[in-house]
Amino acid sequence: MSLLEIKGLEAKVAGVGGREILKGVDLTINAGEVHAIMGKNGSGKSTLAQVLMGKESYEVTSGSVTYQNKDLLEMDTEERAREGIFLAFQYPVEIPGVSTSYFLRAAVNETRKHRGQPILDAKDFLKLVKDKQTLLKIDSSFMNRAINEGFSGGEKKRNEVFQMAVCDPIFCIMDETDSGLDIDALKVVAQGANTLRRPDRGILIVTHYQRLLDYIKPDYVHVMMDGRIVKTGGPELAHELEELGYDPIEKQLAGA
């Protein structure tokens, strides 16, 4: 079943004279699938992730995005989150004065209310959090700290995946979550992401490097260049890119 369908998506930096970044993206992600998008810097990978989440600094100029048979582009960012879309940031922000515990309980219960589910009381929420903390090796002290304040780069990325696990989204977007991680932190983050795989959920991974895909095996790998997806393959495509780089694809496109 199609979970997310992107057709001819074009987007630019918002404002007069904004640079065009996405130049006709086509992509379909079915429930239960994991897709990875790879490409050089400036190819449009992170822009696609942010456009899907509704970042206001980008303006969609053409195309459509259908999510669970609904027009995603008609939703604001908060509605997209309530509908079950979660973006793990490339550069997680610090939010002084807001504890992780308060933030997560509010986020979880807003989503549950939107789905018509009963909100979690403190006891049930604590049980949920403890289960996810164990899974992702998150120290319990994190819950009482302000969101990402004073966290190392690896702690921030691990905290992003922890939040994703707690919020229980339907569609997960991981925007270069592996950047800046050492091998141990990478394995923990990947383990957490793998536990989120299930038949009714889709995952989109944006990454530069094949190494993350050694631990999270995608169903499909896409190559993005100049704002378009120019090649699609299976997991073996990531190994091909690691070995040969993007030059062969660029040369093939130039000669087409």
C-alpha cells in the first residue's frame, strides 16, 4: 500500500529570487519499506526531507505529495507531526528551559488525541519511556535535562532517534542522522532505527555514506543529483557508490 507518493515535486528557497533546489522529484514509498537517498552535497537531499516536514523557508512551486491518501502540502508542520510524520534532524537544536520529559509527554499525548486514543498518564508514560531508554542506551538523567542542552553530537543524534521511538510515528525521516557519529554511536542509533521497522510504517533515510546502510538495510537506494532522483536500485547500489563514487552516474547522464 502506498504510504507516501511524490510526483514532480519542485521547490525553491522561499522569497523573491529564491534558488530552485528540487527540480522534479518522483518517489513512492509503500508501508513497510525503508528507502535511502544518497547524493553529493547540494543535491537536494536534506531539502526534500525539510519540504516533506513543511519547513517554511522553502516554497513548493509544482508537484504533489500524497500521504495516506491526503494532500500533505495542504497541512502545516504541526498537522504533519500529528498525522504521524517525524523528522530526525541533521543538526538537532537545543531548547533551553524545556525538559525532554515535558516535551515528549506533550508530543505523545497530542498525537494520541489526534488519533482518538486515550492520553497517557504519568505512570504509563514513564513505562513507555523506560522501555525506549533501555533500547537506545539513553541515560535516565536525559529526561530531566533541557532538550539537547549540553549534549555531545552523538548524544543529540541518539536523542533524536529516542524521541522518534517514543512518538511512534507512521512515517520516519532520518536526515543524515549518521553524520558525526563514531562507530559505537552509529550502531546504537541504527539498532534503534531497526526496531522501528514494521509493516505499517515507512522510513526514509538521507545519508552521504554507505556505512549506515550496513546496519539499516534499505529496500531501495536512490541517487539524487541536481534536485532529481536519477537512479534507483537495491542495497547493492550503496556499495557501488562507496566503491566507484558518483562519477559514472554523472558521465552517463551527461552522455544521455
